[in-house]
Amino acid sequence: MAVISKKIPAPDKVEIKTALISVFDKTGIVDLAHALSARGVRLLSTGGTYKAITAAGLAVTDVSEITGFPEIMDGRVKTLHPTVHGGLLAIRDDSEHQEAMKTHGIEGIDLAVINLYPFEEVRAAGGDYPTTVENIDIGGPAMIRASAKNHAYVTTMTDPADYAELLEQLSADDGKTAYAFRQRMAAKAYARTAAYDAMISNWFAEALSINTPRHRVIGGALKEEMRYGENPHQKAAFYVTGEKRPGVSTAALLQGKQLSYNNINDTDAAYELVAEFLPEKAPACAIIKHANPCGVATGSSLVEAYRRALACDSVSAFGGIIALNQTLDAETAEEIVKLFTEVIIAPDVTEEAKAIVARKPNLRLLSAGGLPDPRAAGLTAKTVSGGLLVQSRDNGMVEDLELKVVTRRAPTAQELDDMKFAFKVGKHVKSNAVVYAKDGQTAGIGAGQMSRVDSARIAALKAEEAAKALGLAVPMTHGSAVASEAFLPFADGLLSMIAAGATAVIQPGGSMRDQEVIDAANEHGVAMVFTGMRHFRH
């Protein structure tokens, strides 16, 4: 394959004489146009941007005047013309390019200020198919890519947040921009169009039910740089995809310092878990540490749900993340601030609760504005060396499953409620996961062990420690229901659960030794149900 090569050194400083401005987001655009005009820069523009600049009393030339071709097809075709793209792509120090410009009457464009139709916003708002397609920008990405490729001579601006730096460059260098600045803006421009196209391609795949498109790209916009990543020696940043799922990416930080990488990861885990419990049914609280729950509970009030969640493992809860499924009120806030906590996230926060949490200025308080829908479809992704694992979100809900009683004894109504509660929590515990629950409260949680037996034992041990701390005669696992997020491969795991005091078990089933496990449950008078759905979480 032949390689195209033009070995012409890029100039360091390039004077801005002509600027093409065509933006959907007009934030700061009139002020920018004023500043450019004051420097004698010739302004070219299109459509609504042209009208906005003209209304500000500035001299501006409509692109149709330089192309000699009117804007047509409802604005779909206006800048896709050799006069525009020749002005953006011409290598100024190349004699052949100069001759082509002269022959065809093409003038150089030194500055391209472009942003795009709001495809992301239209998609997030649930626009119908024709509306969403109509908001796919064509001319904008083409001009951005053209000007960014020719950054040796052209400055490309795609973000209103960068206008101030552009003007600083022009002031410092008598109307010129530096090559290093043009390079950075070009890199930003290509990242913008890449994320934009990624959003469009993913929308098409979703709309057409294409589960495994030939190419999959996940794009995001930088929300904030972080001091470090999972560990202090790692670099990190937080990017948002534009998905309007309520949670840590959309929440307002009402107080406290910047969230860390680990804070964001744990807060997301906490809020996704607590959203499993519908607020109209009961208040719920989840306390998370290292992406695993150390306590989850419902209650007659939010403060009771918090106290019950804390009771499961008050030691591990120290320095954890607290997620609530209802508005944080003053009484609950008073209880929470007694414990060192990193983050509180809730759908909303009362003014009284804000004042109480303010007594702990380093405590991050997030208002998410709503709860994520646990049944909603979506994608999740994680990286591996040289690849990207993408899957549909685990939106399985135990309420939607046909539970099968496989033992001689059927569970009581209370046991069945506790089974469902434990299975919901187990969905959000790292595998192998075992969760004991009683009366809408976790009694013990075993997470992330290589052996399911070990997870059962650790959960029971946690329950024993909690019983001592609470002054209980017996651990809360006595008379509890227990959930395993995947099938029990042998009876030994079940026997450990029974030894801890569990009277009912919920699991997916599907092991070659299911009958052996069922026989052990029958021998001990334990009720067991199969869900037919597992919830591995790695």
C-alpha cells in the first residue's frame, strides 16, 4: 500500500485572518466573534450562527457567497463544497496547492470554530427514529476532521470552554496561534468526532437489535481529571458517555471534596444495588466497601433502614459509601454523620439534611435526582489486554422469574420474602457470593471467594461478630434465608449454610449434582427454590 507523504515543516506561528464559524451550541460565540472582528479577522458563517453574529451587529459573510451555491435541503447541504474544504485543507507552503487555490478561487481558512448537532441529547431524551437520524451532523464532522488534519496551518475549535485560551493565544502573539496549541486542539477535535460517531453507531446497533456489531466503540467526554487512579501511582480521569441513567455520573456534588477513582466505582455499585428496592415499597439503604455490600436493609423509615444495614457489619462500614433509595432526611443524616463515611448518595436531600451533613465538610454528598431502573437495558464494558469485553447490563429481577420449589418443604411467606431480598443483594456481590437475610435485612455477606463454601463460612463468621457487637444471643443467620448467586456445585456449601442457621435457600440451580444438594436440603428440612438465572459478578 502506498503511503501519502508531504514532508513540509509546519510553521510555529500562524496568523488568523479568516475564521469559519458554524456551531449548534452558541455558548460564548457572539463574544468570540466580537473579539475576532476587533482584530480584523474576516468572519464566515452559516445558518443560525450567521443570524446570531449578524444580529450582534458584526460584519459576516454567508458561506453561500463564497461557494456560489445556496444552502439547500433544509440545511443538509451548505458547507460540503470544494471552496470550503479547499480553504481548510490547503497546505499553504505547497506550490501545487497554492496554484489550485488560485485557479479555483479558493481562499484559505485559518480558524474553524465548529460544534455539532445535539445527537447525544436527542438520543438521551428518547427521540424517535426519524428525529434522531435528522440530528446526525454531517458537515460539522467533515469540517472538523478537515481542519484538524491540516492543523499545521488551521486552528480547530470544537469546545466553547477553549475560546478563552484561543483569545489568550491571539493576544500574546499578535493574532497568531502556536503550533503546539493547534496540535492540542486537533487532538481534541478528533476525540470529539470519534465519540460522536461512537454514540451514533451504538444507537444504530441498539435500534436495529444488532448485539454484536462488527466494530464497537465506546466514547466519552472528560468530566474531570483525578489526582490518581485505583492506586496513587496510577493516572486516572472520569469520562461520561452521555447516558442519562441516574447515578454517580449524573449526580450533583452538594458538598465535599472531589470524588476519587475508588469513590466513583464504589458509589456506582452502591446506588445500583439500592435501586433494586423500589422506594414506594419501602425505604432502603446499602452500605458499600470496595464495591461489595457490607450491609443492606429495608425499614419502616429511612433511618431504620440505615441502622439495620449498619448492624450487619458496622466494622467494615467505617469509611464506606452509603446509598439510599429515598430523599435523605434530617433524622437519617444525624445518624449517618456519627460514623466516618466517604460518600452519601440519594435521589434528593432535604435542606435540613444538607445543614447536618455540612458539619462534616469532607463528607461527599450527592443528589442523583432519581434512581436508575434496574430493569432497563444497556451495555457494560471492561478492558482486557488488547480487547474490550462488552455485554448487556444484568437487568434480571427476581420478581420477574418463575421460582421453582425443589424440596419437599415449600418456603413460608416470610422465608420467600427473605429469599428474594437475599438474591437481589447477591446480584451485586462479587462472585462467589453468599448472602444471608432475615426480615428485610442482611445477616451476613460472603464475597469474592474462590470457594462457595468459604463464602458461606465468612458470611456466617461476619454474622457471629455482628451478634457479639449487638449483644444478641444468637447470630441473625439463625432462621434466615440464604442466597447463592450461582448454583451450589456440591452439598458442602449447603451444609455450611444450614450450620449457620439458615432454613431456606435460593439459588439458580443447574448443577450436575442438583439432586445431591436437594437431598441434603430435604434431610435437614430446609426449603429450597431454583431461580433458573445466575448473577455472576467479577
